Amino acid sequence: MSFALKLFATALLLATVALSAKQGWGMLTDQPPVRELLQPLGLGRQSRLLLGSVVLLSAGLTVFAGTFLWGSYLSAACILLILALQLHHQNVAGALVELPFLVLALVVLYLRHPLAQR
């Protein structure tokens, strides 16, 4: 992998981890924007805490090369769950908002961890 591609993969990886950590922490601390996003989907306080814990775990696992795949798959699964819940509640606009995050997670997964041995 060229240096420019590794640099790009690192930037995307850091952006993904930062977004996941921010969203997971928002779920754990029950911040109003996150609550407004998840309450219409039928997720109560305990569900938000569980999902927030899983999102934070996926962010932490994604950072390290050895657990990168587990973290990336877990992150994509969480985004896919929220997207499916949005569609289940006929909120197409909310589902469309989640699509770029799913694509970002899949691109990071495709590029692999920049420090991993090939």
C-alpha cells in the first residue's frame, strides 16, 4: 500500500473512531440529540445504554490492528441496526442520514488497518 493510501486510510480510521466514540458516549450519557434520534425508534434507556456500550466497544476495537476486523464489523452492524430501525418506523429520511456512515464504515473495512501486516 502506498504512503498516500495509508495516510488516507489512517485519516478515515481516525474519523470513524471519533464519530463512533462521540455517538457511543452520547448514548451512554443520554444526551438530548441522541435521545431524540433513538426514542422514536422504540429504544428505551436500557437499550440506548447497551447500544452505546457496543458502539464504544467497536470504536475501541477498531483502533488496534489485531482487533480491527471485529471492531469494524461491530460498528457496521450497529449502523445497520439503526438504519433498519429507521426503515421499520417508516423514517426514510433518517435512514438516508445513516447511509453515509455505513459507507464510511465499509470503506474503512475495505482499506484495512494502516498498521496491519499485509
